[in-house]
Amino acid sequence: MEIFDQPHDIREWSRLQSTSSFSIGFVPTMGALHDGHTRLIEVAQQDCDRVVVSIFVNALQFNSPQDYEKYPRLMDADIQVCKEIGVDALYTPSHATMYPPGFETHVSPGQTATPMEGAFRKGHFEGVATVVNKLFSATQPHRAYFGAKDFQQLAVIKRMIIDFDLGIELVSVETVRQPDGLALSSRNARLTAQQRDAACVIYRGLQAARNAYMQGEQSSAELMSITTDIYTSCSEARVEYIEIFDSTTMCALQNISKRNAVMAVAVWFGDIRLIDNIEFTA
Ligand code: PAF
């Protein structure tokens, strides 16, 4: 595995691969790699001739300096994981490389970035879109792989790819869960044992809403109240939002009868904020 920390070096490597007609799959990460990331890498390996992974904890997308400071950083272990799984190239730029003095151009996403994560984490999607645009530019992929847990992030990146004519195929990879349903996230490592046990309530609340939908309930208010009741009964959990929205437009839905809808939630356990979602397919 080759490791690069400068954009021109990884770009040169990617161009060489493309010149040899190899397709390039890209998996952007912020490190602290877990089975959710390795699943993204495996799917990319099935689809593409070469796979590039990036590890960069992007200060621009954190709306809390403490969250940025506390974000797990495990570079040596991550390099080992990438080597073992057969990643072809790893891109690990520093903050100074990504945002040198004088850096001032940002990507400003539109409506898809406004509700939910966009409303509660001001500037988050601007930071995500800006860094992903820079990472795309450095790695020059044909396809890029993102986890479905960050549903709104996927929608924002999809829109950016279309709006900027980037010509990259975006692949959504199903959320990987622990046996009790908790979605894998680098943030899970910071939960206490008690919070970790309690956190399975997130998926339980989502499943209860989907079960009610399968039995005929179509009112978003009713479905959201089922999930709210389950979260409220868990003393460790503090709900930030529970929303049901159209999976393409990100517009809130009152009723999900004829639409492909998603319920998305953000729930705090102590000072750790976890997100998850579930699809209701019409
Ligand atoms: O999903 C993530 O880990 C990050 O938002 C990403 C896409 C790597 C950008 O920093």
C-alpha cells in the first residue's frame, strides 16, 4: 500500500492508474476505522480495480471545538487495517496541507443541507462538502463510497456531484450494525458501558416506527410519537430531533402514503451525539 500526504502526489498516482485503464474507488474517512469502514472498502474493492482511502479529521465540519478535540485518532492502527484489507493507496493530508494560510473558498450546499443535521450543526455540511470536494480533486475517483447512516450527507454530496459536473458515481453502502442494532460509528468508542447498553434504543425506536408503518400507519406525527415515547423511556437518551422526510428532496412529510420516506434521528448520550435513520419504502 502506498501512503501519500500531498494532493499532487495522490493525484499523480490516480492519473497513472486511470492511464492504465484501472477504475478507482474512493472511501473518504475520518479514521478510527471500524467494520462500517471496512464494509465500504470491501464494496469498493468488489466494484473497482484500485481503492483509495483517505483519513483526515476535518476541523471545518465540527461545530464544537471539544467534539473535534475528542474525536478518536488512531492513525497507526488505521494504517494497519488498510494494509491488511488490501487498500491500494492511503491519503493522509495534514490540516496545514488541506487548509494552508490564505485558504478561503468554501462549498455552500443548498436546500438538502438545511434541515436536520444542517439545522442543528451550523456550518457542518459546508465543511463536509468543502473537504469532500478537495478530496475528490486530489484522489480523482470514478466512484465514491459513503455509508447510509449519514443519509443527509449522501444527499448533499450527490447534489454537489451533479451541480459541479464532477462525473463521479456515488455509491451508498448499507449501515453496519452491532447485534443489538446500534449503528457502527467512531463515536461509539466514547460511550460509557452504561451509555453503550442504552444506545441500542436508537434502532429500537426506528424499527418500532417502521413496524407501525408496515401495519398501515402513515401519519408522520403518529410515527414520530411512537419513536419519541421509546426514547423518552430511556433515561440515558436525550433526543435532539426525530424527523420524517422525502428521501430525495429532504422536505419534511406530514404523510408518507405515496412517497419514499426516511425517518432520521439524532440522540445524545451524555456529551456524545449519535445519528441513525430507517427507510420506509412505499
Ligand atoms: O462521513 C465522514 O466520515 C466524513 O463526513 C467525511 C465524508 C470523511 C468527510 O470528512
